Amino acid sequence: MVSRQRRLLSFQAEDGFLINALLVSGEFTREKDLYDTPIVLLVHGVLGHFLARGTPRLLPNALEENGISSFLINSRMAFTGQMFGGAIFDESIMDVEAAVDVLVKEGFRKIIILGWSLGANISVYYAVNNPHPSVKGLILEGCSSSLPRSNKRRLEKWNSVPSYDHIYQIAKKVLRPDPVTTQNDRVFIIYRAMGPTFDPSDVELYTYRTWWFMRGPEAYNAKTNEIISGVKIPVLFIHGAEDYIVGHEEPESLVEILNTAGNQNVQLSFIPDARHDCMENPAATVDTLIEWLSNFKD
Amino acid sequence: MKTSMKDVNSTKYMEQELVSIPFGKSKIDGLYYNSTIHDEDNKKNETVIIHVHGFLGNFLDGSQRFLPPILAEGGYSSLAINTRMANFGLFFGYGILNDTIPQIDRVVEYLEELGYKNIILSGYSLGTSIVLRYAALRKDAKKFPHLKGVITLAAPYSMPDSIRRRWNRLGSEPSYDEVLEEAKEIIKPGREGTGHDRTILIYKARGDSYRPEHTEIYTYRTWWYLAGPEAHTAMGYKQMEEIKVPILLIQGWYDEIVKPDETHDLAQVALDAGNKDVSAFYVNAGHKFEDKEEELGDIIVRWLDRRFKG
């Protein structure tokens, strides 16, 4: 008998970054059953972590009730990473790689990566970069088609201070000689980034370098629409029907790109009565996931 | 690269459990370290330590993470918690020190329900302001019989004075006085919850460069109640005068954020106020006590043993 588990784990990415993770799994009759059942590797959203409200907080227990284990990681993008310089989008796949390595070493053979919001874009970037053979599928929740375009649109919509273009100009100066090798970086605030006021709830905080690689016009790896054609494993998009942060057309366009590239194992499900967080409708979300995950059982 | 699924914090001396303690409409997250070391008659230790994080911290980092396993080996269980001031509470306006008090009340109640009789509050850096404030407000032993001691790690004598001195020394941009003038406008009576708050950056607040690690982030409101000249709740010495339970202060000699003198001065305030059980220790370490984790843990275990064992 394998007993129910809630284990806090810590391990390092290739560059030494310390990743905290939470393993959530139920009872299994045999160890083999645990490892043969799909496990969902969950990657959080912006400023998120494995206890953040919504999907990270609610989904693992709901999946466990249906016999599916989860492994939730705090990547370098978690907490205040984007505000103090550590959260470089391109480097975040090292955290996913390390988590996959941990699961593979433990014996899991069917790893499904679920990325929520920003985590979805990270997951796609991982999946186009030689994913481990034990990674069998992707679940992309609230996936933006392009993080830079999404940021530009939002900042223009709310007439942010400073504007997207102004940030880009300043970033080029601050990050001399180039954003990869520079020793210079600064924190900055974007007022009216999330809404029409100067209130703290409407601001975004980055460093120029974290913005550059996640939101800037040259953040190539965060332009999911330009790289997703390289994903060859099955993909499930789940998207809140009432999501006002990422529009319906964004996952629809990503499905089309995947299909055009020859990946026909792609499903898009809109979750009724949910906004950016699909777990606002837990029953519909869990039903959709469990049905799709059943494809991976022997 | 190969990594291991072994939990680096797991030891044979404890069991770990993530807990979410219901608190009104929300929850208080914490990591509970249940020591499995029992005394000779197999009786469970009735003393538990609550660990409160520092600036931008949470229960997964710093002393909140490295101390509980060491204390567990000494027979003491711990609960490391996230308060409203954890992570980015200071950036978005809800990280107000006094609002953590009901949270800690709830955590204490939770530990009492688990059967603990001796509850010790331990704070690190900013967290010392929280635990000192709490202990001062809950000093009535008849009403709060289980609060038995306070531990401070890198405690500022006064958070507002400490921040002002540091910013002035480093030439922060904006200066302390410039932030104060702006904050006065924002904090005017009657403006609570009216959308008049703003997030602000202070460059050169923690070092002499504009780099992110030397920058601090607040809203005017969170700054006012933590660092402003009228932030009495964050002035450790004022709280210290009220506390009558045993106090242990530990400080790094090479701390560049909190001066070693501040611990001496805090201890003196407690003694002058009539507290007969005040201890202060210095270790050869900086603000984070790096490479001195075991030494720090040993000091605390010995201090606890003398007062609460047997």
C-alpha cells in the first residue's frame, strides 16, 4: 500500500536555483499503480506559487479525489522574482526540467504539464525544447498567445504610465551593452497597468531585465504563437468562458497553429461560468481534465 | 542533471505538514514541523515555536526554514507562518503590521487546540516588529496564559529609525523626508480605502547602487505604518517595555541592515522595564545568519531547555 502524500520537496535547477515543490497524491494499492498513473506537474501564474488561490490551491485535491497525483513547483517566476530580477522567462524552463527529472527519477512515466496563465507560456517553451520522453501531454489554462503582445495591448488599453513603448526605450538604455550580459538592472513600476487607477491594485512591477525577457517586443520565447508549432505532444486548452484577461481568440488561434503544423491531438474546452481561473467552476474543470487524462491510462 | 526527490528538510526527528488555518474568509498558510523526539516518559513536549518571516519573506525561506528542523532535533515543534506582510504585502497596500495581530491570535488558538501549553513567538528582522508588538499587546498572563516567551533574530531597535538611518546613510532616492512629505498627503484622515494610495520605489535603500537588490518597495500606506515617524507599533523598544515573558535576542556581529548595538539597547530597555529574564547573544554572522544556522539553533534549544524542559 502506498499511503496518501503531502510532501514538501526542495531541489535545485541546473543553475543552482532552489525550487520548492509540493507532491500531492492519494492512496495506491501498489507502488507501480502510483507511477503508472498520470501525474500533473503544475506551473503557477504571474507572482504565483503553489499555494496561490485558484488552480494551484484547489486543483490538486480535486484531482487526488479522482486518483490523479500532482506535483506543484515554485519556479523562479514565483513570488517577487519578477520584481527583483531573478525571474528570467527563458531560464524558467530549467525549473520545469529539474521537476521533470525529479519525477522521472522517482519512477513516474506519464507526466502531464499543466501551466496556468504565465505558467502555460513557460510550459509551451519547455515543450518545444526537447521535452523528456516521459512528458506525455500539456494542459494550458488561460494561455495567452503572446505575453509581449498581451502586455502591450493591456498597457495601451489603460493608458499606462509609462507606456509600453517608453518602457522599451528605457530598457534598451538600462540594459546596455545587451540584456543577456548586462550587469545593470533596475526595478520599475507601471501605473495603470491592470486598470484605470493609480491604486496599488492596478500596478505591475518588474525589473527591466525580467520585463525584457517576458514582456518586451524582443521576448521571442514568450511569443507562444511563434513557437507553439514545435509542440508535438497532445495538448488540452482549458479556458474560462468569461475570461476577460485572455480573450477566446487567443487559444483558438493557438489551436489553429498546432493543427496547421500537423498536431491533430489538440482539444480546446471552454469552462462555463469561469473567468481567468477555471477552478471558479471546479466541477466542469475537473470533469474536463479527468476525461482528457483518461487517454493516458493503459 | 539528476536531482533527488528526497526532501532536504526531512529528518528522522520530525514530520512536516502544510497547514491552512481558517481565518475569517481567508486562511493563514503555514508549515508545521512536528518534532518526534519525546522525553524519557514518552511525553510530548508542550512547547512550540511560531516563526514569523522578515521583509518580503515567507515560511519557505531563511530562518523560518532552517531553524525548525534544528529545533525539532532538540524536541521542539514549530509552526512557520505567512502573515499579511509576507511576500508582496507591502507592495500592494495590505501589509499593515497591526493587521497581523488577529492572524497570530488565530495561530495561537490553533496551537492551543493541538495541546500546546507553552507558545514561543520567534521573529526574524521585520518579523521581530510583529512578534514584539504581539507580545506587548497580549501581555496579560491571565488572558493569554500560554504565551511564554519571545525570540528575536536581528531585531531593529525601532523599525522607523533603522530605515531612516539606513536611507540617509546610503543617500536613498527618494529620501526618507521626501517620502514622508508625500505620505502625509496620502494618509490624511478620512482617506482610508479611497484609492489615494500609491506603490513607490526607493532606490539605494539597501545598498549603494540602483540594482534591484538594493531597492525597497512599499505603498505610502504600508510605509507609513512600518517606517514612518509615527509608526509606534513598529518601534521595538516601545513594545519591549511592556513585555514580561522571557526574551531571547540574537544578533549577527556583521549585520549591515540592523546594527549590533540595537540588540544591546533593546535588551537594556527590557531590563530597565523590570523584565528579569532577558538574554542576548551575538554570533559571527550577517543579517541572514548564513553559515551559522546550527549555532543559532543550538542557542535557542539551550535557552528553551532551561525554561521549558521537564
